[in-house]
Amino acid sequence: MTEPKTHTLEVPGAVVHYDVREAEASAAPTLLMIGSPMDAGGFTSLAAHFPDRTVVTYDPRGIGRSRRTDGAVESTPELHADDLHRLITALGGEPVDIFASSGGAVNALALVARHPEQVRTLVAHEPPAVQALPDREQALAAVVDIRRTYERDGFGPAMVKFFAIAGLRGEIPADFADHPVQNPADFGLPAEDDGSRDDPLFGQNLMTSTHYGHDFDALRAAPTRIVVGVGAESEGEMAHRAGLAVAERLGTKPVTFPSHHGGFLDGEFGMKGDPDAFAVTLRQILSE
């Protein structure tokens, strides 16, 4: 695998930056690794485990290097899916394999529903598809409360609430908004509000990703092989439960990956997973 080469792609309302790690003489489809709001930097360790594949990573619109030109605040899964469609076309248009994490999995499912011919295999790891949960009303209300906290108090308090909801095991309580908020400083987060409201998670993608209604009829009819992944250590957490719900709606069995929601990370963004074992499972899926 060569060193990554960075390219740019102009799409409606943004300039997207993507990186190509070229593998010489590989007959396998290009492997696209995507997240949201995670940028390309989150896949450095995982990409290194696939030297025999051409691996492409990218920064979604409004995140990292990919600046928006439309002045809009929020990014929807439909917008991200269109960006991915244009990116795959720019790569040559041949069907790709996709590993998609978290909000990236939501966006990849939206892509497959619209352009299934562009994706051979999609591995959707713990998509926060809250609309598919049996406790969707409580979960959606909790997400709305996090967004309101961000708009009122800023990043630190919102992130504390996000940690609480993301790590909670089991159904979301109806009184989540009434729970006391811990001091952000206890988590190493800023306690003071700096006045900014352009955070990629809270400002751009939290509401649109979690509230997105997936087209399960289109997904079931797609020729794309869709594999939903969940973490061995995240059982009961909202994204894990949402992954199980998506797999059930698709009529498939989920695959358990080692580690947790960020199990492919090797310290990127301060999160340590088990990327070696994670890559083994991903390779097994892609080779089937």
C-alpha cells in the first residue's frame, strides 16, 4: 500500500477532501472507510491492516478539511449519501466495498437505498438508527434535549449528556432531560461556553442522523450485501441496540466485532479499541 494521496472533489455546497491508499495489482474492489462526524483520521490504523486493498477515506462535508460552501449549518444523510455517490463516481464508478462506522453507517445505508449499484458489500457498524428502536420516542426526545443543551449551554454540557446517553445500557428513560448534568470539567471538557455553535456532531449531524428514517424496503431489495456489525463490549448501548434493530428489519443476522463502538481505533481521538482483531473480522466478512 502506498502513502495516502489527497484529492479534492467539488460537490454541491462543499469541497470534499479524500485520501487514496493505492494497492498495486489488486483485483479486489476499492475499500471505502467512512464515519460521521469522524473524519479520515479515524481510520489510519484500520486502513493499515489492508495493504492488499486500495483504501479510500474522506472527511465528510463540514468536517475536518471538507469545507462547506453553501453556508448551511446541518448536514443530512441524504446530502452525505449524494457526496458519497459522487465520490465513488470520481473513483471510477465501479462498485466498492464500504466499512461504515456510526453516523457514517447511517449515511452509507442512505447511499445504498439510492445507488445500490455502486456498493458490493456494506458493513454498517453500529448505526445510531434511533428511529428503528422500540423506545424511539424516549431516545429521540433525549437527543433533542442534548441539542437544546448545546444551543443553550455550549459544547461541554452537551458532551456530558451525550456520553451519558451513548453509554447507557438498556432503554432510554423518559425523564432523561431531568437528570442532573455532571460537571464537564470532571471529564476534561470545557466548562465555559465559548459561544461557538458549529461543532460537527452537535451542530451539524446529531439531529439529522438519529432522526433519519431508513428505507428498509429499498435496502432489502438492493443487490448490495449489507452486513450490520455490533460491538462485543457495547451490548445494551443505544448504537448497539439500533444495529440489532436494523439487522432485524433487513432480515439478517448481525455480526459481532471485537471491542466497542470505536473498536477499530488505536488511540485516534483518545479512544483505544482492538484494531488487530477488528480487522480480522472485517476481512473475513469482505472475503465471503
